[in-house]
Amino acid sequence: MAGFDWSGFLLGALAGGALSALFFAGLAWGMKLALRRPNPTAILLPSAALRIAALLGGGWVVAALLGVAGAVGFGLAFIVLRTILVARLRTTFQSESV
């Protein structure tokens, strides 16, 4: 029976966490820029394309170097970070609207 590659999983999660943080920082920056422009599409589309390409490229490299365990760690880190950020933003905006 083959064991699970925990070191690959943890390295993938570390890489996924770092690239996900950059992804969401780029999203926040792009939204801030776009909301100040009369044509936000000119900012949002290239920003989304670059962020998505970078995240998928990073995931591809992690999967190629670390295998399935690394890819699972990468994806899980993205989902966990996204969940934390969305929950925090929801509570921030709900407390501001009261």
C-alpha cells in the first residue's frame, strides 16, 4: 500500500497559499482601480486574465513538481484562503451597514 506524500502536500499548500494571497491581493487592487474609472472593464478583464493565468500556471508547476499530493495541497490552500477572506469580508460589511 502506497503512503501519502505529506511533504509534497505541505509544499503544495505553502505554494498555493502564497499564490492565492497574491491572487486575492490582485483582485482587491484591480477592483479598487476599476471602481475609480469610467470604463471598469478595461481594468477588470486584463486583471482577471493575468490573475487566473498566474494561478493556473503556478498550480501546473506545483502538480508537475510535487505530483497529486502537491496539487491537492495547492487547491486546498486556495479554497481555505478564499473561505476565510469571504467570511471576513462578510462580517466587515455587515458590521458597517448596521
